[in-house]
Amino acid sequence: TMNSEEEKMLPADMISRNNLNMWSVLKKCIGMELSKIAMPVVFNEPLSFLQRISEYMEHTHLIHKACSLSDSIERMQVVAAFAVSAVASQWERTGKPFNPLLGETFELTREEDGYRLISEQVSHHPPVSAFHAESLKQEFEFHGTIYPKLKFWGKSVEAEPKGTMTLELLKHKEAYTWTNPMCCVHNIILGKLWIEQYGTVEILNHSTGDKCVLNFKPCGMFGKELHKVEGYIQDKSKKKHRVIYGKWTECMYSVDSKVYDSNKKAEKKAGGISKKQKQVGGETCAEGDEADDMPDLQETVTVIPGSALLWKITPRPPHSEKMYNFTSFALTLNEMEPGMEGLLAPTDCRLRPDLKAMEDGDLDGAMTEKERLEDKQRAARKERSKEEEEWSTRWFQTKTNPYTGAEDWLYSGGYFERNFVDSPNIY
């Protein structure tokens, strides 16, 4: 039986990448910034990077939960779980999203989850994407700017999502900021592609001085640490309250830090890690000829007695591996609901012809359209420089982020009034 909710499918199975000689494309780019290189469309997934960013919203229920809590340390643990959940959809997503065209937008309104989001590509060189999500009941705002920096290291691509996330819980008059971890896609040329995220994520509550330091661990030599995230919450006097642990691909738990410490001590006594298995860090994006095989998934998070579950990943839909490893949330992002076409800004990526062709499994159409759109974009840029015109962004302006003091792209409002008369013609 077809259960329509469960059986969400893309219009066509994903296009196979096996017959492609990846190396011929990539050997020209070792150590280079990949944003300047036109990648063949067959490496893509049928979503724009603006849609990929909106996947941060998959676990919005965690923000609602944080809004409802009266204790700031408890709020921080849920915000930390949200920050981890926001990168969980990267797991096994080895297709590259389409680079947004300058002026491209994406909107998402989810009445049932109580929010709406708007994003815009605000710069082309360097590529910069800005997004702003707000609660439909004025409970929170979540916004950020991403300057993805991609580097190719021979057999892996390292992506640094530069830019700050800001979450404001309006009722509590609180703002939290953080930056996302690094991401590495292994075995670009040979072997099975796999993804690792690593680096330190610091979440700061600007109102209370509470801080959460999360360490996304590199997988290390024996893969013991693959996908692990571990960290702690401290208040402004640096007193540790909670330890947070788990995997970004699975779940996050929180436990009192004293309980955690005594548990670790007991483990050490019982034998702990032998010298031989000590981690060798920093080998994440290493060189060499053979594929970096992905360590087998160790089953799985060992729960310390007395821990509270903060977040659990939503399982992928059936057939996900035939559909670019999309989550159920990602599968809905191109959906055109009845009557929607008349409402969307003409710059919305659901209207993007190369992306639509790819989603329909038409690779040739996607290639032709992608080239046409890139040419059109170049011609428009030439025209502007002839007229000495500046490109002006439509929905975001550069301002100072009041919490970090750094320059940021902030939403200037007005999108949902739907006056799209002056929208640029980018498709």
C-alpha cells in the first residue's frame, strides 16, 4: 500500500555518477578555492545551496523547547542540541548543491512548525548566502550568513562554512551565537565518498555569559571517534554544569558534569583505552594513494547513567540512497504546492530551470540550462560594470551584528509583503 506521507519520492532517481572521470576535472584544482571552478552538474544534488541552508530548520522543535524552559543552563543544552542537529543532514550527502545565482532567493513557510524563512544570495565572488528565519508567534529569530570556503586536497574536499549563526529567544531577551564545524568529504576520486565534521563550536549566551564548548572530533586512526561530539556548559564564572555528548549523526545527551567525571574515572580504573589505540589527530584530510576507507560505524553512543536525551535524528526515508541521500525534510524543499507559483518571488530557486531538469533526471537539459544561466549572469555583470552600476541586494543589508560586533548580512524585512515588481530577472 502507498502511504503518501511515507512514500515521498523525487520525480526521478538520482543520476549515476559512476561513469565520470572525476580526476580529469579535479587535478587542475589541487589546493585551490573551488568556488571559482565550474563543476560538472553531475556532481550536484537537485537543491540550491540556499535550500541546503534551510535544512538547519529541520529540528525547529528544539528552538520551541528552548523558548519554554525557565533555566538558562537547560536552555543552553537544548540550543546546543539544535546547533548539532542543524548539521546532521550533511550525513552521507555527497552531492554538491547548486551554487546560487546572485539575487537568487528561497522561502520556506512551515505553519505546522511555526516559522518562516527567507534566504538570498547576496554576493557571487566570494559566494555569500544570508538567511533569516522567524517564529510565526514572535518567539524567536534565527539568522546567519555563510561564506562557504572549499579546498581540494588531492582526495578530499574540505569545506569551511565561515559565518555566524545567531539565535534570539525573544521572550527571554537572549541571543546565542556560534559558527558551524568544518566538513570534509573523503574519497572524491576513488572509493566510497564519506563525510566527516570536526572542529570546536562555541555557543555563547550573550545575556547570561553561559557558554557551551562543543568538540566535533576528527575520526582519528582507528575510527574510534568518528562522528563524536563532546563538550560542556559553563556559566560566566567558568563553573562547569553539564557535559554534552553523542554523535552528530545520531543523538545528543546531557549529564551532570560531576556524574560524568566520576564515570570517566571508573572507566579508567577498569582498563580504559590502551596506549596502542591512542588517537592520532590532524590526519583528517591526509594525502596518499589509496582511498581513506570510512571506519566501520561503532555501535554506538554509550549512555552514561543519569543522562538526559536532548535530540535524536529522524531516520532517512526508504529509498533515500536513490534520492541523493535526502532526508524527508530535504525531499519537500522543491515541492510546488497548488497556488504557490503565483506567490513565489521570481528569483526563488524552485523556479530554477537547471535544478528542475536535474530533479527530473534530465542531465543534458540540466547542463545546457546551467551554462545558459551562468552566461546570463556574466553578461549582466559586464553590463553593470559598463554602466558603473553596483548590484544592490534586495532583502538583506550589511550591518553590524549587535552581539558579535562583526559585519553581517541582516534581513531588512518586507519579503512576505510580496512586492516583487523590481525583482532581478536571473533565470
